[in-house]
Amino acid sequence: MSTDTACAKLSHCGELTSFRYGNYNIRFRTSPRLQAYTDVKEWDNGYLVVTARYEQLGEVEEYIDLLPILENLFIDPPTFLEPIKKVRIDEDEPI
């Protein structure tokens, strides 16, 4: 499998974060003070450790757990997450 097809994208706009993979664009609310995600430190099958830059806080380590989000959307986490090998920041794509 090529890395492009195994790579998900994380971005944000305003108060929404977007996790895109395949034909899915999963959006969820984030702080209005979030300015940007700057680094994906770890991807562990639905659990992300990222560096995020916040207004008045600077850069902080942030944790995103996609499992409850996927379950609330009736998306089977093992099936959806299994092919994803990497997550990258893509603030250039609209959410």
C-alpha cells in the first residue's frame, strides 16, 4: 500500500478540527483559541499526540482520541483505522 493511501490528514478551521481519510471527513469541535496543529508526534491506531499552537498559550502537547468520535458516528473503529499508517498536518486543505 502506498504511503499516500495509508496517510490521513489533520487540519482545523475556526472551532472545527478535521480528520480526513479516504472518503471520510470527520469533523469535531475544538477550542476557538486553537491557531494551528504544528506536529503529529504519535499515531497509535486512533489515538493522536500532536503539538498545537494556541492563542495566549503558545505550543502545547494535545491528545486526540478518535475512538469515541468514530463510535458516535457509527463507524467501526477497527475497520476504519486499520489501513491508516500515518497522519500528517494539512492546514492548506479546507475542512
